[in-house]
Amino acid sequence: MLERSQIAEAFFRKYAPNNYEALSAGTEPVGNLNPLAIEAMKEVGKDISKQRPRIITEDMIRQSNARLNMGCIQRESCPTLFIHNVSDWSSRIY
């Protein structure tokens, strides 16, 4: 995996207004970021080496104003399938 949500979080932090906050999490996060993802982001001036994959919680979903699904690999454990107001970006991410 190339940590799509970690990369998206970094770009969101770069381009969103200062009063916006990004948080990425997954249903089955890996222990460490892929070194290729870290290197790729360094090439565009973003350091994601300190970011850590997190597991998504119901509190994260409840407390967020916007939710983007970047593709649930484990559909049976995908919480975004059961809540409203989720933008599905899984077909937009390559």
C-alpha cells in the first residue's frame, strides 16, 4: 500500500484553510508508513514520516464534518458503508 489516506491528509493540510483539520484512518491500518510513500512525498516538499496509520473509530466518524471514503478493502468491516454523508472517492484514487 502507498498510504493513500496519509498522502491525502498531507495535501489537505497544505491546501485547506488554516481552520480546517484533516484526520486519516483506516479499517486495517499498517504498522508503519511505506518508505516509498514517504520518499514520494518528500519529492513534492511534504514530510509524512511522522504520521502514523490509525484505526478508524465511531467517535472519529461522529465528530467529523466531512467524510471521504478512499476505498474500503475489507468491505465487511468498512464503517463508511453504514453511515450517511460519506463521499466515496475510491474510484478517483489511483
